[in-house]
Amino acid sequence: MEIRLMQAEDVSAIAELEKTCFSDPWSENSIASELKNPLACWLVAVEDGSLAGYVGSQTVLDGSDMMNIAVAPAYRRKGIAEALVLALCEQLRNRNSICLLLEVRASNTPAISLYEKLDFVQIGRRKNYYRNPKEDALILRKELL
Ligand code: COA
């Protein structure tokens, strides 16, 4: 498995995986625009030439937000999400980011377990933050220093 920065050739496969995984997916255009966004850092995991997963982030000043992460169903429970988050943390440290924040659906046990394993700490809760279906978001933070 290879982890590398997102390139233009990855965009359509990422958009497909967004549709598979989320009720409110990012469009292909929005993902493509991140290639030109100096605040963005997106990584992909490639296995046997196929997109296995990706993670996207944006950094403002010294803090970063994880915008999304997904692993294709056939590649789950092999440590790919963990490897993507750790690689992202390394990239963000190199960009002088001191923390990584994210929101996650309160019922998303696989993702919450992943973040707990990687030392994210809950710092808040946003009531009814998500739609389709309506649900609270937990706000988690990981120190990068
Ligand atoms: N149930 C419980 N814990 C889980 C889990 C599951 N189904 N999937 C992952 N975890 C936790 C475990 O602690 C695991 O460590 P372990 O294997 O030593 O037990 C750790 O996460 C790392 O798992 P990993 O194999 O790296 O995760 P993954 O590659 O399967 O990807 C997601 C995890 C959440 C990214 C994947 O399930 C996914 O794409 N879900 C749909 C999209 C999504 O919900 N994204 C998060 C938005 S906030």
C-alpha cells in the first residue's frame, strides 16, 4: 500500500467513494478545487493501482481541520485509515500545525474508535449538526506537537 499526496487522476475515484460512504458527498468539482487550494492537504492510499482510501484537510494559521476520511469497503479493517491519519499528522506537523480538529457523527462507532485509538480527545458536541439524517456531531481534537 502506498500513501501519497492526491493528484488530479485521483479525483473521480475519490468522488465515487464519497458517494458510497456519505449521505452528503463532496462533488468532483469541490474535490478538484482542493488541488489548487494552498490551505488543503489531501492524501490517498493506493493498493494494487486502486484507490483504497483518502483523507482531506485544510489548515488555517496553526490549526488544521480534517474534512473527510474514507476507506473503500473492500479494504476496511486493514489499518489503512490509521495509516492515512498518521501520514496526515506528519504532513501537518511539517506545515507547523499544532492541532488537528474534526467532527464525527455521534453514532459513527468505527470512526470514533479509530480516533480514540489515535489519541483524539472530545472537546465539544454540536447539536443537530448533520442532516440526512439529522444528528449531533462530536468535536474531537488531537495535539500534533
Ligand atoms: N468497528 C470498531 N472499530 C473500528 C472499526 C469498526 N468497524 N473500524 C475501525 N475501527 C477502529 C479500531 O480501533 C481499529 O483498530 P484495530 O484494527 O487495531 O482494532 C482502528 O479503527 C483502525 O482501523 P483501520 O483498519 O485503520 O480503519 P479502516 O481502514 O477500516 O477505516 C473508517 C475506518 C472509519 C475510515 C471506515 O470505516 C470508513 O471509511 N467508514 C465510512 C466513512 C466514515 O465514516 N468516515 C469517517 C467520517 S468522520
